[in-house]
Amino acid sequence: MNYQKIDEFVLQLVENSTPERTAWNMEKIREGKPASWNYIDGCMLTALMEMEGLTGDERYFRFVKECVDHFVGEDGSIRTFKPEAHNLDDINEGRVLFALYRRTGEEKYRRAADFLHRRLEEQPRTPEGNFWHKAIYPNQVWLDGIYMAQPFCALYEKHFGAGNYSGIAGQIQNVRKKMFSEEKGLYFHGYDASKTAFWADPETGCSKNFWLRSLGWFAVALADLLEILPSGGDRDSLAAIFTELMASVSRYADPDTGLYWQVPDQGGREGNYLETSGSAMMAYAMLKGARLGILGEEDAAAGKKTFDGIMEKYLTFTETGLNLGGICLVAGLGPESNRRRDGSYAYYISEPVVENDAKGVAPFVLAYTEVKRLQA
């Protein structure tokens, strides 16, 4: 495997990006939308900070700072952020604020973190105490949202709070209670506490199927939280949930490539395909879990097999650089005005598959950083 080319690929993406137009945000590019504070760029900025930490190449850090400075004012306000949307996705980019504050000492980064933390204090919650995913999804919990908000919450507690992680652990424990399938060992994409959403099972409130990337978001969130939280009861409870998920997910890996299917429990069904973003997330979670001592060497080997499988199947070398394919552009549940997004098998396999979108590139780069650590 020519891993060196990956470094060149990531730097090429940075060099072809500006805060106004990042080369990896395919949703913005395809729709011609202006730049905004968003989770897609946030995922990639987190990956770039990991690359900088491993390589010492300050070009990564400089670009992250340039992007954040494009949106964050001296008073900590965030341009384009809409508090009334109560959108957990918009919390994710705030993860890099802590590293920027630590590196520069600039107070605007702490003020921005405080701003986002206050927004979460205002976030509506389900009766069980979990954040709504967005205002337009009342009483709904999506696996995606655990990644978008909970690592930020943990970092805030670690750097600026009282170190109380019980609320974070509680929300994840609720997900385990409400969204886990004992039969399959997987988590449903979404849960509606009111059980009234058109896509929700009227008895359980859960969506109809499992979606790989939502499982990936959840796995990555757990792996990241296990690195942030101190030892003790809250971390132990998350470690148990994490190890259970990783053990069950591994059963669904394609034996030849190590990749996972877009609808993971229906491998080989017509229309289903091996998908890059969720596979990269699983590779990252397994590799990182092993590095943290929570998973074993066999899990690290499985994670590396998945990473190498992505390279072999979906990473192509061209004269102008690299292309990473096999990435589901987007998938969701509803809202009421969009009944096509019904959580059915047919829906999940109908969404566009693209190249070089950050929802695939960022976890691929994160998995790469763990591969590099493994080889160090």
C-alpha cells in the first residue's frame, strides 16, 4: 500500500481549498451554496489537526485556524450559526476550538466554545433527557447527533467545566436502551420518543433499518469519548457499550475486503454496496479502540484490513492526484415534508454516491492517522 500518497492527497485538498470553498464539501459544491459553519468541514478540520499532530506540518494547523477565523468573531460569535435551528450538526465544528485556544491563547476561541455550550444548554430534549437532533426533528434522537455534540460536550467539561461527564454517559446509555437491536447487535438510525414520526415504529419509536454511516458516527463518538474521559464509572460504561458494538459490527464485514455495506445487515442484497465513509469510521474506531487498550490486537488487524480494503477498492491514483469514491453523499429521516427519506432499504440505497466528500475523506484520514500510529 502506497501510504505516502495519502499525505500528498490530503495536502492537495488543503491547497485547493479556501474558507469560502473547501474542496471536500461536495454538498456545498453541488448545490452552489455559500460557505457556512457546518459539520462537514468540521469533520475535516478535526482530521487535519490529527495530521498536524502526527506530521508536525503546520500547513494543516494554519488552514484550520484560517477556516475558523473566517467565522468566529472576537466576541465569540459564529457567523452563519442559527441558534433557532437547534441543530446538533452545527456543534461539531466547535471541537477544534479547544486546540486553537490551547495553541494560541486567543480568547475568542474560548468565547466561541462558551457560545456553543450555551446553545446546548438551550437544546430541547426528549423525555429521557436526550438532545433533539434538530428543531425540525422534534423528540428525535439520531445516532449522528451523538457524534455531533457529545465529544464537544466532553472537551468542554475537560477544559472549561467541572469535569462532570454523567450527562454525556446518560444520553449514550439512553441510546443503548432505546435504539439497540438485541437480535442484530446493531443500532437503528433514529428514534422518535413521541413515536409519531412517519418513519418510526409505533411501538418502539425506532426507524426501520440500520444505516452504516450512522453506526459509524456512533462508533467514532464512543472511541473519541473514551480518549477524552478520565478513568472511572462513566468511562467504564461507555467502554462496555463500545466493545459490545465493535464485536457485533465485525460480524457484518465483507470477508474479502473488510468493508461494510450501506445497509450493513443485508450484505449482497440487490442494490446494496460496500460504502466508504462508514467503513472508514469503523476502521478508525477499531484501530483507536485497540490503541487505547479497550479492544484487542485482532480488532486493530480488522481495522487495518478495512482501511487497506478501502484503498484497494475506492482510492484511485490519477495524474492530478487521488480520488476517494464509494461515499454516500447524505441520508436522513424525514422531515414530514420529505417522505422519501423513510428509513426503508430502498431509500438508503437510492442516495447519490460521490467522490472526495469530507464525510468519507475525513474518517479515511482519521483512520490513516491510526494506521500511522500503529506502524510507529
